[in-house]
Amino acid sequence: MNTTLSWLALAPCIGISQLPAADEYAFTLYDTARSRQIPVAIYSPESGSIRGIVIFNHGYDRNKGGSYRAYSYLTRTLAQQGYYVLSIQHELPGDDLLAMSGDLYRERMPNWQRGVGNILHVHGTIRKLRPDLPWHNTILIGHSNGGDTSLLAAATHPGLARTVITLDHLRHPIPRTSAPRIHTLRASNTEADPGVIPTEEELTRHRIGLIRLENMNHGDMDDKGTPEQHRRICREVLGILSETHPDT
């Protein structure tokens, strides 16, 4: 973690711009070890105690940029419910495009690994700047390719997150483990690759949650979905967090 910025110096050094709501901010970190910019949006509760840290990871959008702002219905709801949300822009315009053929687990691994590097850098940097936040309750949430990235982060850094929630990821196998707690919301128009979803016995043994959403297409899980679809996802995500961490 090579960013050497104080919180007070953050705005002029990395170009924070306040978004329309007072509790939303966008800025760009710079990881000197990888010579990489990492745009981040923060959604922070306006008042009250913070219940946990959510690191949100968007789905793939052909490196167009701005994808980290495409789930505002969920990130804003989480902030309103007391969570401090860090939404990361993983792909930049100059990055290699995501593989669409071949052994996708193997071909997409470099993309996921880069995403894990982004997660670790953002987590480490903001934790140094805001040690007062409840980092013991870090939650990874990701849609599609962002869900694959979240699972790789959890598998390779098991102490990073307390909970992982994926929104219809398709490629990375869900780790067969009880810690962190893992939940996955499944769309109605996709099938994950073989071995990605645990068996019923594995789901029960490891307390892995699986929720199938009727009338929910894979692409409906970002801001393109309907208000009712958004409400359903928010209810399920908040229900998971309430169940897994009732005291936070």
C-alpha cells in the first residue's frame, strides 16, 4: 500500500469531487506499486454509527469506465442503512478486454487478480486514513465479474471480509467454507459454470446462502433494472446482513 496521503490532504491531492448528495464522494487513488489509477466512489451514512464497510465490485462493461457508479440504488441504500460503501472502478479504458471464449476461469484470472489488487489497495489505504471505522465487519459485494473477483479476494485473503455476497457471478467457484459467510443471489436467465455452485449438501454444511430471484435477468442487477427489481435486491442484501451480523 504505497499511497502516502493524510485524510485532510486527500481532496487536493487526488481530486475529490462532491457528488449531488452530501454523503457521496468520488476520487482516484494511485497505486504506485502497480502504476495504476483506481477510481473510487464513497457512499457514507449522513449520521449515526457505522455498521460495517462494504467494498462493492461492479460487473464488466467493456472498459467503458463509470461502472462503479452504476449500482447507486444499492450503494445508496446500504449507506442509508448505516454502511460505509467503497465502490471501485476496476477496468480502465486501456486495459485488455475480458476474455469471452476458451477456458474462462483460466483466461479471466488475470482480470480477477488485478481486481483483488485494487480491493487490497483501497481497503489498506482507506483503513489507514479512517482507522475509526469498523473494519472487523468488512463485506464484499460484487455483480457478475465483480462477484468472481470478490470470491477470489475471499479465497486468497480469508481474513479480509466477514461476509461475501455475489449477484449472479458465473465463473469462480464458491469456496466451500463457513468463514467468511458467503451468499449468492441468482438471476433467472443464466446458469453458472459447472462446479461454481455448491451442492445442496455443501450449501447446508458450510451455511452458504443461495437465493433464486424470479423474473430477474442478469443485466437487471445494475441501475438498468426496474424499481421493483431494485427493491427485491435491496431487501435480500439487507436481510442477509441483518441475519449474519445482527449485532452490528
